[in-house]
Amino acid sequence: AQGEQRLPSNFNIDRDIPLIWVAETFSDEHLKAIQWLNDRTTDELSIYAVQPEVLQIDNSNPAIRFSVISRPNEIVRAASVAKSSGDLSETQEIQLEFWTLFRNRLLERKIVTSPQTPRPQYWFNVPLGRGRIHLSTTLNTSDERLGIRVYISNKIADAALSQLLVDRSEIEKEIGAELQWNPNPESGDKIISLLRDIQLDERQLWPEYCEWLVDVTDKFLRAFKPRVKKLRFSDQIEPTVG
């Protein structure tokens, strides 16, 4: 099969809207259509063609293996972002360069299997496996501050924050730092954040800053992801899976 790859046991498509098409076989027309769509949509929509296969060795029980036949082309998407961005300001160039470095380290260390495409913007999001709650890493070029936050949208914010606060001491112990819990109480959205000052002009320090951000992203994922999945809401505010 074209581009056949074995699906890892911990397969997790970390995108906002993954569309997975599972079929016994895919025609060339199907694969071309999937690739055409992936090359022309944003990184918020990703289409995967997945083919199941039953394996059996000697007298062992049959086992199923999934192979990813088609997936988004990240090189094409990155080029599309650069093209659509047009002329970038100095700030946007810094943002795009830093997030590209950050994304590469996430992949190299296998913290996230399929991170978003870097963009010239203030934030870089990482899903937590549930709708209306995600991690958002931030690069404040004006105040020269780097950070990460759990971002909880308005509809479920109060209920989610109150449940997470129960484990505050355990969470901070796991992450190894005191966090800012709801630093903007007047806001409907709620955040739990960790910040550090940086010197953007010192380019030789960027790898250190990036490594720090990758480290805390890993810790935040380990600390918050299982807890976020266990959050309970009323039927009126139950978020969709994301």
C-alpha cells in the first residue's frame, strides 16, 4: 500500500478535528481525494486513511493491526502557512521561528505525536483529550515571557476549575512548581499557568528556553490529562471530546 505505516500502540492524533476513515481497501482515487483534502485544509482538520489487518502467528490468537495508509503532509502544510502569512513582521518572524523549534522538539522527544503546524502567533496549543479544555503554550514578545497554561473555556470553566483545585497540591508536586490558579478571576474563561522570564535577543538561549517549555508541557500533560478526562459535568455543560 502507498505510504503504509504501522500504527503505534499508543496511537493518538492530537488535533482538534481528526477524521479517521477505516476500510479494508482504498482505491487510488480514494487516496488521492484524501491527500487533496489534507493539502487544502488547515491543521485543525486532519484526514487519515487506516487499513485493518488480521495477523496470526502459528497457533496464536488472531490479532488486529492498523496501518496508516494516508495522513496529512506536514511539509505541505508548513509551506501553506508560510505562503498565506505573506510578509511577516519582526514579531511574527520570531514567533514562527520559535514555535517551529518547539514543535520539532515535541516530535523528537515524542511528547506529542502530531502537534499543530507552527504559526506566527502568540500561542501554540496542545490538546488535553477533551473539548473546551486544552494546553496553550505562550510566547509574549513584549514582556519577554514564556509560559504554559491549562485553558478552560467559559461554559465549563467554574465546574472544571473547582474539581481540579481539589488536587492542587498533588498537581504542583508532580509538576515541581507553584502554579497560578485563576489569575484573572473576573474573566469567564479560567486558566492555570506557569510563566518564566526570557531574553529573546539572546538567540543562543533559545534551545534552553525551548527545552524548558517542552519539559513543562510533558509535565502538564502527565498531571492534567488523566484528571481532565475524569472531570464530571452536568448534561447541560458536558463538553464534546476533542
